[in-house]
Amino acid sequence: MLHSFLYREIAKNIERKIETGVFKAGEKLPSIRTICREQGVSMSTALEAYYSLEGKGLVASYPKSGYYVCQKRRDIAKPNVSTPGHLQNADATHNLVSKVFSEFDFEKTILFSVGVPSQEYLPLARLNKELHKAILTLPGNGTQYESVQGNPKLRRQLALQSMHWNGNLTEEDLVITSGCMDAIGLCLMAVLKPGDSIAIESPVYFGLLQLAKGLGLNVIELSTDAQTGIDVDALKRLAKSGKIKACCLISNFNNPLGSSIPSESKKEIVEWMAKYNVVIIEDDLYGDLYFESRRPLCCKTFDVSGNVLWCGSVSKTLAPGYRVGWVAPGKYKEQILQQKLINSVSAVTLQQEAVATFFESGRYENHLRKLRNTLCTNSLKMIDSIVRHFPEDTRLSTPKGGFMIWVELNKNCNTSKLFDILMEQHISIAPGRMFTLQNQYQNCMRLSFGLVWNKKIEDAIAVIGKELKRGQ
Amino acid sequence: MLHSFLYREIAKNIERKIETGVFKAGEKLPSIRTICREQGVSMSTALEAYYSLEGKGLVASYPKSGYYVCQKRRDIAKPNVSTPGHLQNADATHNLVSKVFSEFDFEKTILFSVGVPSQEYLPLARLNKELHKAILTLPGNGTQYESVQGNPKLRRQLALQSMHWNGNLTEEDLVITSGCMDAIGLCLMAVLKPGDSIAIESPVYFGLLQLAKGLGLNVIELSTDAQTGIDVDALKRLAKSGKIKACCLISNFNNPLGSSIPSESKKEIVEWMAKYNVVIIEDDLYGDLYFESRRPLCCKTFDVSGNVLWCGSVSKTLAPGYRVGWVAPGKYKEQILQQKLINSVSAVTLQQEAVATFFESGRYENHLRKLRNTLCTNSLKMIDSIVRHFPEDTRLSTPKGGFMIWVELNKNCNTSKLFDILMEQHISIAPGRMFTLQNQYQNCMRLSFGLVWNKKIEDAIAVIGKELKRGQ
């Protein structure tokens, strides 16, 4: 059959070009339309060719963007499922985090350690316009306290956006905060007492660990898979035992693992936790930054009892420096409002209004689309670089969204020591030990692909690889 | 002697005019220059006349502003020294605070309950200019995270301003926060563990009580005088006993009492606490709003061991909605930086820069001078209104700075019930019970004089007075 012959020929041709490096990982491939025109084939033939390459894991498609070269997934070993122990050494975590973030020089250092989008990726001109408008229109030009619950227009926009994950929030269901960590802090303080226990994923964002410890909470780290997230059965057993009052989950594109809890597991977790009266604090900071065809759902999607406190912010998508975040606290709204009044009275007035009118302008979706494509391409390029430069026994996560790649190295590696060596060369990584209270993940590190990809970044990955090989 | 005869005549004349209400409390009196011209006397005679009236407590002088009529202080009974008990009922405090601040309607309600300056008192045009400049000059137009320690220009300006209270801070000694309560929260979390005990003034700002309880701290309320603040001997005994790890002091123009700890007592407290290793968390939010000739000193002024964490913000002087505050954490700087990174990463970028350049412009002192004069006049007018309208056995504080008057009523009064009655008439007061964890101060209330004084405000005081008399 001509059709079948043709699509195989086209696919073979592209495959050869990938193998010989004509097309590089992360690169955009010719569009369907271009192939039709140049090869004189039908659209279905061109599509068939890409489908077969996709099946082999050679290319990946992203909606409204086209096909990209990916590192062959079968070549990439994913990190081992984590098996956290029980002996905590919080001070070591604390000291390491201090060290890594004491050297915050944006000018000189390549910051693989910081999970924020480069400012080149942000809609600065439009945001400035919204700020200027906000100064003009707000009472007292933004000098006055915003209400404790926060800007109503912003809450309304967030309620509208919740439709993307099948949420049915109203503006009354939301409380604005000073970023996502502030939201999570409010949840922990409003819902828990010192001495209470919470379950979390492991490895997990160090700020969450430290915040919980600082509030006198007992943190139980659970085994976590780099693709599917927390061990659901372990979490369910713990809930049933009555030992935990809450669990904190970074449900989508987890920091640092990149894992996402599948929808059916989310539903299972929500139902089980409601049954055993365990609160779910959901950090959905990265949910909008998905690389596949649609936004992942949230635990909050399945929440009927008001037991899920869903948190987010614009720090990873629009403007870290604006300090605008939020929580949909379910049945804990009164407690959250009270806690917010106590902790900080209200969040910054001006930026709430600016983000609200930016959302109202309808440009957020368009901006997100571009940002997602860029991050996806960056992730593929970073994976490609790591595979080429790091030792052969390296394992790494291949996240389907967010900012982070989790790298697991040979057991003998010590990334805390590696950090010191790399800092001398103005490269900053996040050592794995930061992401646990226990003495583990010393052979792991978290790398952010939020930076603008260029030769300098690529070279820095090569330097890390060289140091790793030298250490073996 | 002609001179002595003349000045007595002038003084008598003014006194008569005050008594007959020609000059009203809070009103500005003719300047020295005017009296010289109109009465044809020397400057020293005019001054002598005012000195004698000042001695009688009939007028008060404010530097670079002139003489004002004050309510005769000898007629005003000051509140009794507080005698806190030991039985705590934190829930009652919590619920009352929730209730009072759930009705936050700026439009309809006269908010005697809120301690912020009316926006008419703020330098809005200039602040807007600084915001626009900041958007233009900041990297990423203010979308990027500020460093954890905060804007260096702002820290430098604060260091310069510390000279007003004989402080010798450098920019390295300061950390920027999201307002003053955020600063105090950081201090409590960085320095204390759940279960630790702290000493505070009583009555005291409810947010501090709730924050401390929320962090699992044991709060010990100490007896406090409406003029001289906390009972120094009781505090010293408690420190010596080893029972407390820290004390929190609103050292100048305390909220709600209006008290200020005298300089010599501050020095005594600082030395004693250093000796017994008790941390001092100093809330100096109101220190710049003094009505007398110079800024009061701080505990931090006398701190040689780095044991005092000094906190402040622009929320009461420039812009509550900007959320810009700070702490000079002494020897606890590393802990504070770490805690800030955990809690909120960084404070809002844009407003830090705008406040810094506003300070640099040299207009802050001029603005403060005007604001102080206005607040001082408002305080005198409010005291006058209270004396005229409230029951005769009313006791009240006569603060020498800040925003607040503390009113102590007949023992049978219940200001929590009064709150409900007044809210129906769109008047909001802060019932005394909010300012303690114990069942006391039910017969007290806090009134803010930060509103623009007009007939409506005066009438509202009359309404409160009428309701109080009806209740007797």
C-alpha cells in the first residue's frame, strides 16, 4: 500500500535525522502542513508518520504547537521510588538550605537551584500597564489595606479559571495571600496545633519541611514515585491509623520530583481522607504549567466535603515579585481569614488589582500557552544535555510540566559536596539532601529549566557532568 | 513689674476664652508673633504667658507648630493600672476579634476600631511618582523576587533614620518584611519553640496575642500603666525566675493603651534581659508619631548584646496597603533570614523600592511633621469630645503619640454588647475584651483618632456617650 510505504519512508527519514543530530532534542520538527507540501503527501500520511515516531518515543506533540524531538524515553532510567527512613536530622536540612540560598547572585551565577521563570518569559509590558491602571483606579492609589479576604475581581477571575480543572469555585470560596508559601503557612496554622502529625511526599520542597518543623508539627515522609507521586496505600494506611491530622500534597508537577498524582488516585485520596477526617492541603503551584494536551485535575476537583485546602500563586507564571497567591480553604474559610488577619492583616493591594485586570484582559491563557511551550522545549533540551554529559548510570525524572528535573546519581555521589565545587565555577544546584529531614538523597539533585536556554546553560550542564565523572 | 503684669493679663485673657469655649480643645492658639503684634508686647512676655498656661495644663506646645488648647489634664482620670489574672479564655478573644473585623465596610461605617491613618493624611501624589519610577527602574519591572534580606536602598535609609532614636544601625543590620506583624511573627518563630513562655503588656494588641497562641506559646500578661507601660519590676522578677524566653513590648505609644516606657526603664529592661538571656521583641510601629518635642528612644537604643529584635513598618505613617515593614534582629539575623525564606521567600519588590526612593527624596520628615500635628490635634479633639459626652466616671488615656485612646468605663459597662448596639448605627469600636486572653477589660474600649475629624465623627462620639449613659 502506497500510503503505508510513504509514511514509513517519511518517518525513517526523520528518525535518521534525529539519530545523526540534524534534529536535536527539544527542537521543533516540520509542521504537518510543511511535510504535506514538501513531500507531496496527504495530511493523514504525514500524521501517520509522526504517530509512529511518537509511538517509538522519539517525538512528542504539544497542542497548538506541533511536534518536538525528545530524548528517547526508553534510554532514560527514572529515579528509584523513594524509601524514606525515620531518623530525622532537621538541622542538617536547615543548614544546607541556608548555604544554598545565601549565595543569591543573579548576575554572576547560573541558578539551576532556583525554580522561577526567567523574566524574559514574562509579559512585562502588559503587567506594567495594569500596574499603572491600578495606581490610578484604586482608592488611595493602593496605599490602603485590601480587605482580609482580598480583591473581589481577582477572586472572581480565579473562580472562572477553576473551570480548567473542573473546579466549581466561586469568588466567595477564595482568600488572597502573599504567595503560595504564605497560603500553606496559613493552612498549617489554621488547621493544626503544635504536636500534630502530617504526611508529605518525599523528597519534597524544603520550605514546606521547614515551615512544618517551625510550627512544631511532626512530619512523616512517605515513599514517592517520580511519575505517580505519593504512595497512596501508605497514605491511606496512615490516615486510617489516626496518626495524622493532615497531608500536604504538591499534586501536579511536584517540586522537586516532577511527579503528578493520577486523577483516579486523587479521587481515591480525597474520599479516603474525608472518611478519616484528615485534612488535605494541596499545593497546586505548577498545575497551569502542563506540557501535555490539558490541565491536570486537582484533589480539589473531587472535594465534596470541603476538606481540601487548595493553594496557588502567580509566582511561577506571571511575577514572583508581586507576592500574589491564594487559597480555596473549603470549610476552613473562617479559620483562614482569622489567621490571615493575625499574621499579616492583608496582602499587598496594588498587585492584587494588577493581576486581576491582567486576568480580565484575557491575555493570561495566551501567555501561558507560550510559557508552557518554552518550558517544555527547555525540559527536553535539559534532558538531552544531561543524557549526553552525565555518567551513564544517571537516573532522572522526565516531568510533564513545571520547572524541575530530579536527578539521581550513583550512590557514592555527594551532591552537597558537588555544590561547593560548582559554586566556585558560578553554577548553583539544589542538592537532594535539602528535600528531606532525613539523611538521604545525598546522591540526588534538583535542576530548574526555567532559565533562558543558551550555550552558557548547555556548557554549565557539561561542567556538572565533568565534575560528576571526575568524582567517580 | 510691667512684664509680669502683662504676661498674666494675656494668660488670663486666653484662659477665659478657653473656659468660655471661644478657643476649643484641639484648636491652634494665636502664634507668639501674632500676640506680640496685636498686644504690643515683647516676645518674652508672650512666651511667658504661654508657659504659665502650659504649667496649668491648659495649652500644649508642639515644635514648629505652635500652641494648642488641651483638655485640662487634671480633669481627666487616667485608666487604672491593669491587674491581669491567670485564667485564659483565648476562644472568647478569638471570636470577638473575628466579629469586630468581619464588618469591614469602609464606606458606611465610622471605624473607630481601626488604627490606620486616613488616606487624606498620606502623600499620595509623591508615592505614586515613586511607584512609577520603581516600575521603570527595577529589573523585570518589579516582577522578580527581591533578595531575602530586602532592598539595600531601603535598608540604608532605615539605618540613617535610626539616628533619630540614637540607634546606630547599618544597612546590614536590617531585614525587610511584609509589614510589622510579619516581622514580629518571624521573630517569634525564629527565636522561640512551641511551649516557650513570653511576657507581654496587658492590655495588648490582639494580633500579638493570637499570633503567640497560634504558635503554641504560653503568654503571660503583665500589669501595665497607661502612661509608663509594663510593670518593670514584675517583668524583671519573671526574667530572673527563668520562666520566660522572651518579652514582646510595644515600647512607644502602645496599642491599645497609648503608654510609653520611659527611657531609663527601657535601659533597665534591656540590661536585665541581657543578663538573664531573655530576648526582647520590640514593636516600635508608632515611635515616629510622637506629639512632643522629640522622638522617644527605643529598647534597641540601649542594646549592646544584640538581644533586642526591633520591628517597624510604614503601615501607620505612609501606606498600610504597601506591606513594607522591617526588623533589626541583632544577633538573630541568620535565623530571621532563614525563617523569612521559609515563610514567604521575599517581600513585595516594587513597594520596597518606592518607599526607599521616597525616603531618599527627603520628604518623609516633612510628611511626618504634618501627620504628627494632625494626629495630635485629633487626639485633643477626641479627648475633649469624650469628656463632654461620656459618663462622668469615665477614665481615659491621654497618649503622647500614636493613634489610640484607651477608655475605661464604669465596671458595669460591657463594651462587647455596646459594640452590637453601635454597629446598628454604623459606628465600630474595639471592645476591651479583644486585648487580653482573660475575662477582663469588658468595661474598656479602644478608639482610634486616625480618621479625618469632622462633625460626623464628633456626632458619633456623642452617640457612644448617649448609649453609655442610657446603659447606666
